[in-house]
Amino acid sequence: MTRTAEIEIEMVTAYDQDAQPLDYLFQDPEYREQDDDRLRAWRNDDWHFVGIRAKATLKIPTGSNPECWITSELLSPGLWGIESDSGDWYFEQVYQDERDILLAMLASLKTCEIRA
């Protein structure tokens, strides 16, 4: 019996400690009051910044025991600086984009050059 490798892909959400609201707030004087409110909410920990990535878990069969696998992970680069209260629909949209990037990364492995 020949076994084949398996790949599972999932969304990973991680805290983004590098993004700051002042990176984009207070660009337009007309929104000064809304920007003040948004900054205050961030300082009160009502929201924070996250990154969204796609993660592939690769299971590679090893040996003759069907229960034995070598596992490895591959992550997409991710989109960072996303407001944590952006909404599930937006997270899903970003994840789908990251998933496409990850699938392209995996496809490129079929033609990679291995250097020892």
C-alpha cells in the first residue's frame, strides 16, 4: 500500500506588537474626533492589532507503519496591522488571500532546486 502526504491548511491569528494606531490616525483633520475616540479605545485595550496568516501542516508518511508521520509546518507571510475588531468577514477575506499565497508557495516546491 502506497501512502501519500497530507496537507491541512488553517487560519492563524497572531497579536501584532509592532503596529501602532498613530501609523494611520490623524491623517485628516475632519476625522479628529473619531480618531481621538479610536486612540482612546486602543489605549483602554478595547481593541489591538493582529496579523492573519495561513498555516499548512504537512504530514509525510514514514516507514511501513500507517500511523507514523513526519510533520512540518509552512506559514504564509501574513497581513499585519489589522484591527482586532475588523470583523470575521474581513478576517476570512484576508485568510483566503493568504491561503492563495500559501498554495502558490507549496506549488513552487514541485520545481525547487535542492542544494546540499
